[in-house]
Amino acid sequence: RVMGMRSCDSRCLFSGSKGEVCCIEPLRAPPDFRDHPITHYSLLAMASLTKILVIGLKPSLKVWMTFPYSKSDPSSVPQLAWQFVPVQKTVNPILAFCKGDTVHFLLVKKEETGTIHVIKQRQLHLSCDIISLSWINNRTLVLVDSHEKLQVVDRPSQEILETLDLEQVQLVYNSRHFKSLATGGNVSQALALVGEKACYQSVSSYAGQIVYLGTKSAHIMALRNWRERIDCLLKQEHFVEALSLAWSFHEGTAKAVVGLFGDPVKRKGVVGDKMVEILFQFAEHALKKCPEQGKIQVMEQHFQDVVPVLLDYCLLLQRA
């Protein structure tokens, strides 16, 4: 290379005639994982119209894996998303990718020999055409389908936790760019077709939040933390549901949990204190809502609906 002049080394990885690259996603390490051994390879995932490539840029350019798509609608948009995930007492990056209705997961880890291993994980099958794919934490994915329905999915159980209509967002699409209208449309028909649903530059995730760019405003989506989820039920006076949700936090069985300690002892202590507050609120609410007139059977039924619940959770918490 000549000093003082810009230069580069190039290498052909595949022919664009077999499908242009639509999406490139580098593995970005959060502050806690800056020293993770996998970061020394500067991994890069690339999605073309026909396959996925996992590439290492350091110490020299190397293709670690290629993965062809299964059959899908030609207009389906390739999607990529990295996330560091704890697996069997170690934390390694997982690449989620899709083209159509099936999300694939690839676990990437470094062996002691220095070799990078890419291991296929369990797939996630959905009944929709996915146009946006994002991790919001290491257990939860947020998807948007071609009908602009947002779906929050728990990866371990593959359960859809919540669905939200994004129609009012008026999501911005990249159709003009993919059709290359500014340069006379010099792109393949396949790329132009994908552009009808492409919204790569309109969705960005960072630190547990996802930003969606609409035609008139930007919208930020985030998961409620565990306290906010309980308080939301309490505001609606759904005390039984709030206690049930809190107990799932206490036992570590809740999904898409944000803001709780990982240590079981600390988690149970904090959630237990919150449950005691709910029990007092529930008892006070029951006394205020007690029927003042009518048959004694009505009052008996009212307290029969409340007292057993209070006693059950007191016994579960071993508090009286």
C-alpha cells in the first residue's frame, strides 16, 4: 500500500447475479462483552436474496458459514439480528435471521483451537411474512409482519406474548431505494420486488428499545419492567391477576422480564415485598367494596372470593 493514499483489499465472496445483498449486520459487543474472545474476529453477517453468510474480517477475511434459505415468497425481506445469549453457563452470540415466516437461530462460538463453530438452534415458525426482526433482550424478539402487526415473542418457549397494530405509525418503506429510481431502475426484478416490503432504515434497536420511523413521527417501543406490569393490573383493580403475575416473577417462570435481579434470593426478596403490598391493597379494596345492603349470602360470597386468595398467597410466601 502507498502511504498517504486510500487503498483497500478486495475479494469476491459470491456473484451478485445469484442474488444481491440486502442486509449487512456486524456483531456489536455491548460494554459487558467487549473482551469476549469472539469479538477479535470482527464477525459480519450478510443476507442476500438467496442465502446468509457469516464472515470474519480479522485476522484475515474468511467465510465461516453459508446458509441457503428454505423456499419462501420472492417478495419476502431477508432479516438479520445479533444478540449475546447465555447458553449452558457461557454467553455467546446468536444470529437470528429469516426470509418469510421461519426464524432461524445460529449459535456462534470459538473453540480453544481458535476455530469458529456455527451451530444451528431450534427454529421459530410463525404464520406471517416477517419484514422486521429485532432482539429486545436475550430472551425476547420483536417482529413486524407484512400487515404491520408487531409481535413480542419469547424465544425459549416460542410463545407470542403480545400483538400490537402499528398501522398508526405509518412505517416508512425503502421501495424507491431498492428499485433504484434515482439511477433509472438499474436493479434486478427480484431486488425491486423485495423493496415493496423493505424497511431496514426505519427500524433500529438499542439498549432494550426499538425505534420505528413513521411518515410523520418516530415511535419508541420498550418492554415494561416487572413493577410496571404489575402496577398496570393494579390500576385496573385486577388484584388476582396481579398476584398471579407477581408469583411468576417470584418463581422465575415469567417471560420477557425486565428489571429483576438474576440472583434467586434477591429476586424473591424484592418480589415478595411487592406481593405483601398487593395483599394489603387487595384486602383494603375488598373491605371498601363490601356490599352494605342485601342478603347475608351476598356478603359471604364477596369474602369467599377474596379471603382464600389472600390466605393462599400468604402461605406461599410464608408470611402472615
